[in-house]
Amino acid sequence: MAECTNCSAEVPEGVKFCPNCGAPTEAAAQAPPPG
């Protein structure tokens, strides 16, 4: 499990937004840009 950088909640791997606070996670930051 990853840790949310915003609220420190546990976030499952591959999830794009924290289920606790909704902040974007590392998985969202690593997504390739569209196009």
C-alpha cells in the first residue's frame, strides 16, 4: 500500500485518488499524458 502525500492515509497501489481525501496519488502523477 502507498501512503497519501496529503493526508497520510493508506492508498491501494494503482489508485489514482486517495479514498480518504481525494487528493491525486503517485499513480495519477505517473500516468502518461494523453495524445
